[in-house]
Amino acid sequence: MIAGGDIAAAMADSMPPADLAAITLRPDDLAETVWRLVDERSAPEAVIDVIS
């Protein structure tokens, strides 16, 4: 899920924040990756996860 999104907000009511950190993407990281795909055009796709 994406931090600040509707799903993240709904989950925040039912789980401790520490448990959600492992499954939450930061919007800035997602936007940066998508921008690189558009700008550089060096790859057709990217894997975006909370680990990398």
C-alpha cells in the first residue's frame, strides 16, 4: 500500500504503525521510480517494493 492513501489510512486504524512499515511504500519513492522510467527510458518496467 502507499503511505497517505485510503487503504493505508484504513489499515492504520486497525494495526500498529510498526507493523505497517514493512508493507507501506513511500509516495516519493514511487514517484521517483516512475519518473526515471519516463525520463531515462532505459527499462520498460521497474519493481517497486518496500525493501529496496
